[in-house]
Amino acid sequence: MQEFSNQQLLEMEARYRAIFINSLGGFKSVLLVGTRSQAGQENLAIFSSFFHIGANPALCGLIVRPDVSPRHTLQNIVETGFYTLNHLHEGIYQQAHQTSARYALDESEFDKTGLTPTYKTDLPAPFVAESRVQLGCELVQKIDLEINGTIMLIGKIIYVQVPDESIAEDGFMDLEKAGSLTCSGLDSYHKTERIARLAYAKPDKSPTII
Amino acid sequence: MQEFSNQQLLEMEARYRAIFINSLGGFKSVLLVGTRSQAGQENLAIFSSFFHIGANPALCGLIVRPDVSPRHTLQNIVETGFYTLNHLHEGIYQQAHQTSARYALDESEFDKTGLTPTYKTDLPAPFVAESRVQLGCELVQKIDLEINGTIMLIGKIIYVQVPDESIAEDGFMDLEKAGSLTCSGLDSYHKTERIARLAYAKPDKSPTII
């Protein structure tokens, strides 16, 4: 085993540390965030900082760095109050990754990568037509994390699309049936293979595969 | 495709919605959080709400529900200021899941599940000896999310253990070499298979596998 002290972490070269630290927490959600400015300019950006906050109401979080490419995403979400979350699958992961290139403000990552914007209900933000799992979100809170200058957005999920027959009887959505991917670090994409679902754990019961 | 409006999401039965909404964001980090109370009582709890906040300093977040089993975790972290994050692999995922059972406050999930507490450096919180990837964290900020009563903990990573030869030349830690798992929903565990790492994206370059 290899160990690193706080001091060793602090002394790492900046790019090396960014890649290393980003890998450490394990596999991550990876999503395309679709937005549109008030002037009508569409934007698409890949994020791996999604996290679940609660189911009732359905709330989720995203961490945004104000100083990098997704800043257009942040501007658009704050301006309009809405955004979409779109899952990756193996057919679009390269295009999804390409959205992280620093395109100019008047260029749309949809045009540049060949992904297709699509609109639904009254939501004023584009979904990715090629994505099988699509979520529509309304911004409900923005929290500035002064500790490192990042911003946390809390969104309420107000629209969901999932593939037919991907929902189990108890509400579980089978991400593997949808072909959804996971990522690690800043640039590694993975498919998955289920080991098992386990029954709700109780103190007097052994773990049980369901 | 199957669609759900905001109204349909609101009308779902509570348990069904919890399972459904928890599945929607995609695959998640899954970690065992090790803590110890000031009185010396050890605690271990499984979390799937880890997220990366920044690499310099190395900061990560966790969402904690104050009303469920991990409340001991929350108390201990606030009391002592320290906790550990330990990856799951296929050999321990059932024991890891079992830590979510509602054991009494004076029972240790280590004892109940057969996982082994171990201590390193000066960190006053137990690591899981069976875990290959282990992170030591110091609490740096606690934010109450009033919107649903959950609590966000921001930790600084101050110690890292990873398996030998799992770190690439650029700092990337290969989670598959460590056998780390991912989870979806509340109870589904998955192994992964890398599709590719992609080069840093640039506007004038096509996506490139590295």
C-alpha cells in the first residue's frame, strides 16, 4: 500500500494533485447540463459533481467552479432558473467529454459536438435528445462556498424521462438498462455490471440479495 | 420512453419516490464513514452522497440526514472534528450495506458486521482495515440546508492510502485496480469496466482516447 500525509498532498504539483484528488472519492455520476441564456444562446457542459440531497421534495446538488468553462452554465442557470441533466451512454460519451473544451461564449456545444437540443413542457432549457435518462430542474438555492470560491446549486427535479421498462416494481430505476455510464477522475468513463441489490438492512438479519 | 411531470413526482407514494429519485442521478460514490465519539464508541456508516469540491485544498462534501442511522456519524464528526472514508470492494460490500441497519447507540457497526477498525497517524477516527482505498478527513465546515433539514459537511482530505501501482504517471488513481465499487439507488452495488480515458478536450481537436 502507498500512503500520503497531509504534507505530501500539499507538496504535489498542482495538475498532478487535481487529477489525483479527483480520483479518490470513487466513481461518480456524470451528466450533461443543458442551459439557455435569456438571449437564447444554448450551452451544454459535462459535470461529475452531482449529488442527491433528498427525495421529498426531489432535490439535487451540483458544485460549479466559477472560473472554468461551465461558467456559462452557471450564468444561464442563475439568469433563467432552469437547467436539464442528461445521462451519458456509450454512444455519446466522447461528444459529452468534448463539451468541456473552452468554446467561445457565442458558440453552442450542441453545434460543436453534434448533440441535439430538444425542448419539453415549458422548461426553458434544452435537453439532449440522444440521452435516454433526462431530468428537468428548477434552481431553488445557490450557496457560495467561501472556503474555495466554488458555488453549490440546489435544484428541484420537476421532470423525468427514463426508458420504458427500466423501473422496477418498488421504484428502482435500472441504470444499466438505460446504458448509463459512470466516470472517475477527470476523464475516465466506465460501464457497470450489477453485483446485487441488497434488502433493507435490519440489525437482526444477515445481508440478503433481492 | 416514460415521462413524469412534477405533479406525477409529487403524487408518488413516499417509499416508491425515495427509491426512484435516489436512482435518477446516475451511479454514485459509495463509502464507509468511520468515526469515534469522544467517549470512545466507534461507528461505521455507509454513504452514497460524497462529492468532490476542490483539489487545492483537497475538499469533499457529504450530505447527512439528521433523522436516520448515520446521526451517530454526524454527532461524532462534530464532536471530534475527524472522520475516515473507506472504499468498498466485492469482498466487503454486504458487510458495508449491513452498517445501515439501526443498531443501538452503544453497539459498534464494526463488531456487528465483522469489519476491522484500525488507527493511523494521529487521526482520532477508525479506518476500515479491509478497505484498500482509505481517506482521512478533517471537518472544516458544516452547513445546514434549511430547504429539507439535511446537513452538508465539508472535509479536508489529510491522509490517503491507495494500493501500490494504482497511480498513473499523471496522478490518476485507477479505481478498478483497487476493486472499488459504485452504487445506484439505495441498495444496488456494481463493479465497473473502463471504456476509455479521454485526453483534455480542446475546441479545435476531436476527442482522443489516451
